[in-house]
Amino acid sequence: MARHIYLLHIPALNLIILALCHFALAITPEVSIQCPWDPVSPFRLRGRSCPAPIDDDSESSANLAKTPWTHPPYCLSLAHVEDKLCVYSSSAFNDNAGISIIAHPSTAATLVQAVSNPVPAWYARQHIAHSPSTTTGPAKNVKYKVGTIPGKGKGVIATRHIDQFQTIMVSFPAMIVDNELFPAEEDEGPVEGPRLFRKALAQLTDRERFLGLARSREHQSVDVVEDVIRTNAFGITTLDGRDAKGLYPEIAVTLNHGCDPNAYGRYTKGDLAMSAVATRDIEPGEEITISYLPLGMPTTIRRKSLANWGFNCTCSLCSAPKEARDASDRRRERLVELYYAMREPDTEYDTLVELTREFVDIVQIERLFPKVGEYYQAFMKLYYDYGDVESAYRYARTALKFAETFADPEGGFCGGLRGDIRLLEDLLERGEYPQA
């Protein structure tokens, strides 16, 4: 019986993280907090007596009382968008650091559960030191410190040994903004954008988390809030599939860029968290870095991409001797050649095995471990198509192991891999193999 394995397409370049800098942002006027909700623990919550509306036209008090929003939503209709965009704020989110979200009402509805749940931030205290405005004390399990890095300014330095795959820090967003407000660089954004941006900032509980971040377009006619978000935000996807930008100040302000990083940013939709996960063992005294660009780029492309932010990378890979950089570039370019060679319809099975081994060797040398989930998913499909279900199953299980570490364990990628594994297990159990 013919079977079909559902696979996600492997993007050639999936830009995840926008670059960081270190400048200042002018402070906006103070705005009083409305209807604060202050949980003292994730298991014993103080009651709320002041309901907040789910949008500016709502009349159902029963629905309003069930939302986590602590300010009345502020909504505007955009000329080129059918549904209005609204500012939703919660003063209690992330242990009272707060969050502001600019989104369509339908998107905000999918975020209610994550914003309402205090448990993730409560447990994340062990991974990151909180600002003075939060209710918790110092973190108890932090394995790093923020210090001065020569030539870079602030940076994160390991104070204890950190194992590969271990979570180093967890950050929750100060803002989430729908990409409707972020057109291409050469186009102007909606005229209503600055009003929404300023309202979102004014309603944040801990505005210092936002105001300490960098700007990269100070000499352009760009709203300062938009500038900070464009410069520092991560690209994320909401539960309803909307592309957005999430601003994670603790990660943005401290983790410097490295083209051969020892940490990777993992976004989880269910709790909106961004975690820095160790890609390899990290020793005390070593700087902890992430890549602002997709992993695996050769030197010339990395430099061109980083130049968009006026950034001259001096990481260990970029500052290595020319011979070492050239060797790395050849290996990274070879990965692309191997990928397309493996997909050629006339590639013999034995050749596929040889190409796979070479591919894996390069991935290990270049330490592209966060990409293993995507790479091995491709191997699974290739070996399945050749009728080698056992190898397809082996690659699928390894792909899931790495994907659960560096991607959202509850996201669509991991869910698809689990479905593929169940199908392959069924085929192996019944001895049914596809025709090569």
C-alpha cells in the first residue's frame, strides 16, 4: 500500500534573529498601570476585580473578565488591512515585567492562554536575573555573568561548565508586533504605526527593559520604537500562523553575535519564551554567543548581511587566519552541493550513502548542530524514497532529538516528525517497504 510521509520544506536561508547594537532610546512619559494583576506564585493567585476588554468594541462583560489584559485595548483601522490592529497589554505577564502586543483581535485571542499563565516565568527565574521591578529575587541557577568584552562592550560570560544542549537563559517578550507594521526596508510603514508603537511602549510595566536596547536607524525617518524592534527583535510565528517580531530584551542586550556560536535561540509558541540553548559544551570564562544570521553562511555573505546594521564581525571565525576561513567557506559551500547532488533522481543508493557521510562530517566540523533536525529530516525522506525504511527511521529519530532541543517541541516541525516516526514504525513492524 502506498504511503506518504509529510515533510516540511527545508529553507535555504531562514533569517531568525535580527542584529543587535548598543545605543540608547529616549524615555517616554510615565503612564499609570490599570487593573494590575499580581500573582504571588503560580499556584496561589491574587484575585482580579477589574476586567479588561478584549477589543475596543466589545460589550460582553462575561468575555472581558476572562482576559489577561490590564489596559483597555487601543485599536486602529489601517487603510490597507481589512481587520484592525490593536494594542493589548498585560502588566502581570513575566512576573510583572509586562508585555504589549500589537496584533489583530483574532491573533490576540490565541495568545490569551500564554499571557495568562504565570508558571513558565516563575520557573524561568533559575535561568535569568530579573530586573528590580519584578517580584522575584535573584536567580539561583545562573551559570553566566554579564561583563565587559574587549571590543564588544557588554557580553555574557560563562561562570560554570555548561553542557551541550543545556538551557542557558530564558527570556519572555516585552513586545510582540504583527509584521503588518513592518514593510520592506525601502517602503514606508502604515501612517498609524507610530501611534500604535507609542501606545504599546507607554503601557509596558517595565519600560527600562525596552529603553535600554539599541537603535540602528537613528538618522532615518523611522519611529524610535519601530527602530528598536527592527534592530533587536526575533522573527516569530504566532499560534494562528501570523508572522511577527518578538522583542526579548535579556537576550538582545547581552548575547553578542558569533558566526560559530556556542548557543542558539529557541522559540516556543506555547509560552512565548525565547531560550538560549548550548550548541556545544561551554567552559568557564568562555563568552556565550548566538548567531544573528542563519547558520552555515560563508564569509562574504555573512559580512554583507551584517553590514546592513553597520556591523563588522570580529568573532573567532571571522578573525581566524585566511586559510582557516577559506577552508570553512569551502566546507559550507560543499554542503549546498551535496544537498542537491543527493536529490538528483539518477543518484545511486551507494552514492547517496557516501554523500550522506560526507555531509554529516562537514556538519560536525562546522558545528552546525541546530540544523541537524532539518538535515536529518531530509535524509529520512531520501532514504524512504530509496526503500531503506530502517535508515529513514534512524534518521527520523535523530532529527526529532535535535529538533526537540533547538526548535519548539510542541511546534509543527516536531509534530510532523513524530507522525513520520509512527508511520515508519508501522511499516517496519508489518514489513511493508515502499518501492524504490
